[in-house]
Amino acid sequence: MLISRPRKKHKVKHLEPASILFVGFLGLILLGTGLLMIPAATSDRHHLSFIDALFEATSAVCVTGLAVVDTGTTFTLFGQLILLVLIQIGGWGFMTIGILMFIVLGKKIGLQQRLILKESLNAFSLQGVIALVQRVVLIT
């Protein structure tokens, strides 16, 4: 006779919206850093160090416009496209892009996503944040 044990319920820790934004931006910056360091991203005579790639990726995501190397001569078209995507994601905000994907795929946008979006857009209330994302995308 088999006796079944009750399953343990795994508790998922929910991060605060500000923490999720921080982790998201950090992940995006680190991903951009890694992509800028691959040989296909730079021209033959240039090699980008970790600190230079980190600075370039951070500057692109934070849309500061600072650069430690000449973008036109250091980066190949692939590297320039990486920078362009990082700038676009940083400008829109990665949460805006995430919500846009939800809208395109027809998925429901839950309370947690709305709270994070509210924090990301620095909105005063949850009301109208999805419409705001739609307007941002339409205008840009």
C-alpha cells in the first residue's frame, strides 16, 4: 500500500517593483556589455575591454549619449545595431516593451505588471498606464 505525502508548496518571493526595475536594467546592461565584447561587434583593429563595453552599454541604456570610443570607427554595423537597440529599450523602458509584447500577444496584464509599469513610468496611479504605453509607442 502506497502512502502519498502531501506536497510542499513552494513560496515564490515577490520583489518590489523598484527591485524588479533595478534587476531588469542591470541585466540589460550586462547583456549589452557581453554583446559589445564579442568580436563581431567591433572592427578588426579594435578590441573593447570589459570596462569600456560596460560604460558604452550603460550609457546607451541610460540614454546619456556618452562614449569612450568613437562609435563610427570602433563598432561594426552589428555593434552599432546593438547600441541602437540598447538606446531604444532604454528610451522606452524595458517595461514598456514588455507590456507592448503582452498587448501584441493578447495576454492579460496583471496587477503585478501594472504596479511595475506604474513605477517605471513614474505615474501617480494605476489608472491609464496601459493606454499611456500605447500612446508612447504610437508617438515614437
